[in-house]
Amino acid sequence: MITTSSKGPSLAAVVRGDEVQVGNALVGVAKAQELSVRNGGVVALLAGENAELNNGYCQHVLAGESARVSKAGAAAIVAGGEMQVMDAGAALMVAGNGMSMERAGAAAIVAGKADIRGGYVGLVVSGKTAVSDGARVLLGTREALIMGVVCALLLRLFGLGGKKKSKRR
């Protein structure tokens, strides 16, 4: 196990190992099978199995199995399996299986099953979506598909989409 936590904040470019815990540190890239970040910031967090982000920020989170984000922010979070997000936010969240959001926000989420409680989401693409009281979703799967078709038709109508014919002399 590798731990970066010390009495004061630390700085590292790359941290690797089987099990890595980052605390009170700024890290460029953290890569491990099991990865935990508390009170720190990471540019890219790459976990082979499980990733956990608490009280920090990470630009990109990629977890092979599950991701758990609490009181943190990220640009993009991708998990191959399950994802839990509590009191956190991200621009894009993608979960292979299920996603549980509680008092969280996202611009877009993609998941097999999404459970949103007390949060705000711009776009949801999911096989099954449960939205509880206090949660707001701007566009669901059906609305997103309709909007995509309408945009494609408008682009085609105005000649902005598709192949352009070349003029021969």
C-alpha cells in the first residue's frame, strides 16, 4: 500500500501501486487496483477495480469496477460497474451497471439503471431511471432521442450535416 498523506500537503507527479491512498496531496496521475483520494486533487485517477474520491477534485476518474464519490467534484467519472455519488458533482458520469445519486449534480449521466434523489441532472440516458422527490432532470432518455433526431434533421435541412457534393469543372 502506498500512502501520500503526511503532516503537510504533498505534491507528486505519478503515484502507482496495487493499493494507493492519497491524502492532503496534489497528484498528476494516480494508478492502482484500489485507489482512494481524501482531501486532495488528482488530474487523472485510474483504478483497475475500485475508486473512491472524498473531499477533493479529480479531472478524470476511471474505475474498472465501482466508483464512490462523496463531497467532491470531477469533470468525468466512468465506472465499469456500480457508481455511488453523494453531495458531489460532475460534468459527465457513466456507469456500466447502476448509478445512485444523492444530493448530487451532473450535466449528463449514462447508466444501465439510474436512481436520482435530491439532485440536478441535465441529460439522462438510462435503461431505467428513478427520480425521487427533490430531484430534477431536464432531459430524459426519450427527450434526448427526440432532440437528437430533430437536430439531425435541421442540420440536414440547412445543408450543415452529411457529405457535401464536390463541384467538378
